[in-house]
Amino acid sequence: MEEKKVIVKDKIGLHARTAAVFADQAKKFSSDLKVIYGAKEANAKSMLGLMGLGVGQGKTITIRASGSDELNAVNSLIQFVEKNFE
């Protein structure tokens, strides 16, 4: 298992657009991927699950992966968030 924390910089947070593009990025990996915010956890490949976390700007999330490409998945998704979902 691999996990890292990252701060969401987007001014609206993890909303519909950012959740959709994040989920699309997560689907590129075979590992089981989770996003954790406080006591909540969501499947990183689910746009609705991500939106349900209620992550706002400046909040810290944890990206956790388990599987054959877990390190690459976590590092890629951390970089994606740091680049403001671009």
C-alpha cells in the first residue's frame, strides 16, 4: 500500500469538473485507489464519490493505492492535483 497527502489548490475545491477529471485520471491505473478527507473515504475512480467528500480549496486529502502500479498511481495523482487538475 502506498499513500501520500496533497493540498487541493483549486479555488472551488474538488467539485464536479475536478472530480470528473480526477476520476478519469485514476481510471488509468489498475490499483485500488481511495481519496481520504477527514473521516470520509471515496473510490478515486468515482466522480460522485469524490464530490461527496466535500473537499474545499486549501484542504488536505490523502491518496491511497493498493495494487501492482500503486506507487506510480499515487505519484501521478499527487502531481495531477498539484498542477491544479491540468
